[in-house]
Amino acid sequence: MSRLYNTIGLIGKPQHEGAKASIEMLHQYLTQQDYNVVTEATVARSLAIDNIEVCTLNEIGEKADLAIVVGGDGYMLGAARVLSNYDIGVIGVNRGNLGFLTDLAPDNITEPLEHILAGKSRSEQRFLIEAEVYRHGKLKSANSAVNEAVLHAGKVANMIEFEVYIDGSFMFSQRSDGLIVSTPTGSTAYSMSAGGPILTPKLNALSLVPMFPHTLTSRPIVVDGDSEIKLVLANENYENLQVSCDGHVILAVMPGDQVIIKKSPNTLRLVHPLDHNYFNVLRNKLSWGNKLY
């Protein structure tokens, strides 16, 4: 009988005792079920498992049909940026705080996982964005983000000046602490903390959220997800500017540089249990009220 998944990759937060315990349990469970299990190298070194097959993240993307990421949303984001380059399903075990991207609870993994491995699951594609920094017309650096790309000063509370163009059309100029360009996936992360809108995952949209703008009329705006967003940095800015991708990858930006943010050709395929409901997640994570009747 053929299986939906044959090779399963295990990825976890190194030096996190809870994550290591979950991975060791998952490795034992999956090998007993005769799955081929590969484990990401940085966490594999700390596991008490004999004859463990060790791989890099990229090798897991190439070899595995499903990746199980054990950690918080932040760790999931780092793995997702790499795994989005491959045709692989990804599911998360929450060993962090909120866990918007990690469906499985660490104290109840095997029961929902059994259903997922049997094909009783649902999947969705989440798009990523790319941030590119151009200097004098030449590409200087680039990276991708699952949640958001943020233009900001390298120092706290240091105002910067820039212009924003959408598909080549000038939209506004601004003096502020920066700008958050968020995907629907990232709309419940840093963008939400800055007062941005929550975008449901299936929307093809991007939100632009100013950070402490020096005007009372500046508001977040939502644009088409296929838009090209161009940020032009004023020459009068201080030199210590940055673009952060998911808060992990930092791209250096200089006065006069241009930053292009657009949808990536890669997508992340998230696998969920059948009973997964996005609005249930929002309600539970954000402590929204339940039904009145």
C-alpha cells in the first residue's frame, strides 16, 4: 500500500529541552511506523538517538515529503524561508508562545499526526515576499520573508525619510521610524503590534504599516499582493539604515538606496489537521470572545 509521505524531516530549536524531547519522541514514533526519518543537523547533535540520519535544511527540502518543525513561530519562519524553495509540506509543533504557525500541541502530537500521515489533513499555500536593496542601480543584497520586510533605522527612535511607489506610481513621502510591509501570514505578527490590519491567509494582498509617522493623517494601507513596492531613501538620512526580513535577516541600506519589495515566486505549503480553523486560531490566540448564543 502506497503512502502519502515516505520520508519525513524533523527540525527543531537547538538547546531547547522541550523541543529536543518532542523530536526524540517523534523520531521513535515515526521509525516504529517504518517511515524514513531525517533530522536537521544542528538539533541532531544534541539528541540521544543511535543511527540518526543527519541532513541540512536544504537536504531535507530535497529528500523529504513532509517536514515537522518543533519550536515557536520564530523558528518556524527561519525553516520556512529555506523549505519554501522545495515542494514539501510543513507542519509545526508549538514549543513557543503564541504559535500562529504551529498547529500541534506538544502534549498531543501523535493522535493528530496519525491522521495527517494518513492523508486526513488540509493544506494551504502561503506566499512569501522578497526584499532587494539597490545602490546606484545595482543589486547589493536580497532576502525573502514569510511575515514581513521592515525598513527602519539602526538606532532606536531615529526618524528616517523615504518615498513610497506602488507599481511605479508615487504614493506618498514620509518621515517616520520606518515602514512594515506585511504578508497575510505576517499580519498577526509585528504588523499587528504596530496597528496594522489582520489579513486572512487566502488574501492576495500586502499591508503597508507606517511606524510612528510624523503626521496625524498617516494610516496603514492594503495593496494588491502582486504589486511592486519601491522605497526610495532620501539622501539626507543617517547612514545606519536597515531592512529586516522576519526580524532575522538584516540588509544594510544607505541614504539614496532603493528597496524593492515584491511577491516571491516561492510559496510555503502548510499542512493542517482537518479540524484546523483560522478564526478559531485567532479567537484562541488573541483572547477574542466566544459565541453569545
